[in-house]
Amino acid sequence: MIYPLPKAVMADVYEGHVSTILSDKVSIPIACDRCDCETEYSIQTLKTLPSISCGHCGHTRKFSQAEFEVLKQFLIQAGFHFSN
């Protein structure tokens, strides 16, 4: 027998409170500060706060904790979730 979802759960679905779990292997494009070209890095790599290099011009810089927090908040607001 099929049972309908409780009203509270259905309200959450309709209000956009459903999250998609992202794999740590998902690639996120990061724009270069120098040439604005994008190079993709996995969430797993970005969690380690690495030095990142542009695939186009070779410019290298450190990926900061603040940038990671902004990325994380953006993904949460867009309905995505990943483990810490």
C-alpha cells in the first residue's frame, strides 16, 4: 500500500527545502584573479585549502578558508549539501 507523505514533509518539499548531496569529487570552477579564466578543482581538493594554479596563465595563489566558507554557503543556498 502507498502512503502519502505527511503534510509537514510535503510543505518542506514545496518550499524548496530539499538538499542534493554532492560528492567530494564534484568539480567547482575557480576563476583566476589575473586572467579571469576558470580552472576546475574538486571539493575534496578545495577542503585542503591548497595553492591553486590557473590552467591558462599559470598564476598561483592560496585558496583561503574565507573563500571556502563563501563557496559552502553558496552551495547550501543553492540546495546542495556536502559533509565536512
